Amino acid sequence: MQKDILIAIDGSVYSNQSLTYISTLFAADPHIHFHLCTWITAGSSIMPSAADQKNSLIPTNTVQGTKESSARRYLKKATEKLLRNNITSDRIHSSVHTCGYNFAAAIQQTAEKDLLDAVLIGRRGLNGISEMLMGSVSSSLFQKCHNTPLWIIDGEVQSKKFLVPVDGSVNSLMAIDHLCHIFAERTDIEICLFHCTAIFGKEIHCKPELFYKKWGKDWSDTHLSGTDCLFNGPQQLLLNAGIPEKQIQILPESTDIEEAHSIIREAKKRDCGTIVMGRRGKATSKGLFGGVSDRAIKHFQDLALWVVG
């Protein structure tokens, strides 16, 4: 089955890091297609456009033309990089989109309109003050993009190991489901399942009935019940997707005062390049300090973070 990944390109080192990351994971996977996209703001002019540009005395909008030329140059360089990384040209698609000044909204709309499987963006690594003053496309997408999984890259990431926090919720199993969809039948990746409990957190109890709608009663009752329900369901989904059991590792559970920091620390400890997290829907209250994924995105460095939901 073909899977389509939107990659935001702006000619920066950050989008170049995204290309390196995606090549490491998917160069040899013929089912993954890359949609290289860039966005330019629509030019505005108080002068009308001429019906015949060649014979008109009305000047053309050279600023808009320059922006589009630069955008196509970025896409050309990105395409060449993927080709050098042994990705065939039939798997690479590129396009320039015109939008307003809200680039995050434009990226989200493109992904949803074209029914793409994920959005990949390189994070600029702005500090708190810069982000407050200038805004951050990755942060805006994180807040708004709930219908399409979002992959955010920070730094150079080349490991094929994935850390997936599990907590017995539908959201965490949806993250596993996304991983299964992207890596079905792959034998060259390693997935680490990890559970961390906050020191003052509630004890986890799996509720199979919450999963009936998507996975059915029989499957949910079989794999999401009992003392090992945190790991049984996720592991079974991965096995059903054709990922070998030897590539799935269940890590020791831990307790920490702050779950997000524990997740990031465990990923570094296990040499995992990517953290895959499910999150609660935008309509769900996340409490005073926000959800775990909200806190993780503020602190992860030299990692990729996949956010589902």
C-alpha cells in the first residue's frame, strides 16, 4: 500500500535535516512516496494585471516571480538530494503553493485536502523568547494539526530505533496503529515499548470496552485485559503488521516525577532516534500543566517526535 508523506521545504538546514531523516528510514521502501512542498505568500498589487504581458507597459510583479523562482530552486535541490540517496524519481512529487501569512494553517490544509499519511517538518529550535516574538510553524502545527500525524525533526537523526510510550489509552494504541501502517512488513527497524508512571499519578487500568469501536470486542478483550494489558495490545498490533517479534522490545517500567522528561531520557538511553506518541484530542482537557506530549515537544532535542491525534 502506498503511503504519502508531506515534507515542508524552505531551503533551510532544518528542512535538509528532514530529508536526511526520511532517506535513512525510507530510501529502500518502495511504498513510501514523498511530497515536497513549499509555500509562498500571495503577492498583492494596486495595479491591475495586464491581459498581454509581452506588449503591456504595466510592470509585472517581479517580487512574486522571485519568490516562486526561489521556491522552485529549493524543491529542485531537495529532489536532487533524495535522488542521490537512491530514492527513485517516481516516488518524489513537488509543488509550490500560494497562501497567506499563516504557513502552519496552509500546511495543515494541504495535508488534509490531499489525504496524506503524515506531515514532516524540521524544527528551527527557537528559544522561548524567539518563539514568542516570531512564532514557530512547528509549534503552531502541533497545536492545530490533529487529523494528520505530525512528524517533527530536531537536529540530525539517523537511528532506526523507535520509543513508543504506552499507557493503556486509545490514544497510545492509535500511535502504535500509525507505526504499523507506516512500517508494515518492515524487518529493519526496532521498536521499544515503554511505560512511565508519574510519582503521584493514578494506577493504570485497561478498559477493553473503550477499544471495541476500532478493534472489535473479541480482539480487545483478548489483548487488552489482564495484568500485561499495557504491552500485550501494542505488541500484538505490531506482530499483526508483520514486524518480527525480535524487533520489539518491552522496556522495564519506571516511575518519575515528570513523565515527559523520563520519556526523552529513556529514548536517549536506548539510542532511539524517534519518539512516537498518541495524544488526547483537542476537545479534551489537559489539566493545569498540559499533556505529556505538550511538555515533550518543548524539551526534546536531536530527536524526532511523531504525534498522533
